[in-house]
Amino acid sequence: MSRKPVPRPSLWTAAKRQARLIFELMRDGRVPIWMRLIPLVGIVYLLSPIELMPDIALLPFGLLDDVVVIIVCLTIFVAIVPKEVMEEQRGWLDAADITIDDLEETRRLPPNGEEKD
């Protein structure tokens, strides 16, 4: 018996899922406030006029430091969140994905349960 291979999500889908996970973790009251400040520090840096590398002088590299700071802040946040909270939030996201996949499958069925030839 062979199983169908599970398709890998696209980069965009994985990024949206990770963003949703971080959003849910930020809302979770079991995550200490000091941990929730880490992603906010990255956002404040992104919006701040103070730059490590000026965007105008080093156009492609000036934007790179913003991206790196955000990625580092989010990676640290996800790494230090309590494990049980992370597993529970991922479980909720998995359940939501299954429900959406089931809904999309149901929409493809013909009306009144009739089979198409």
C-alpha cells in the first residue's frame, strides 16, 4: 500500500502560515509580555528613521538590514516561546488548514451528491 505524497506548501503559503502563527502567539496570554516585545522591537526598528545601513546610499543593501532584523527578531521569538503553547497553536492552525481543505474539496462536488460522468 502506498500513500499519496503530501505536497509541500509554496513559499508564500508557508510565509502566511508562519505569520498567522506569530500573530496567534502574540495574542496568547500564556506568552510572557517580555517575549512579545521581541517582534515589536523589529517592527519599531523597521519604522524608525535610525538605520544601520542607509536605504538611499546602499539601496539594495539598505533594505537588507531591515529584512535581517525582522527575520532575526521573529526567529528568536518563535524559538523561545514555551513549547506547549507553540504546539497548541500549531495544532489549531493544522485543524484550520484541514477544515479549509475539506471546504475546498466539498465545493468541487456536484450539487445533490450526483456523480459526474
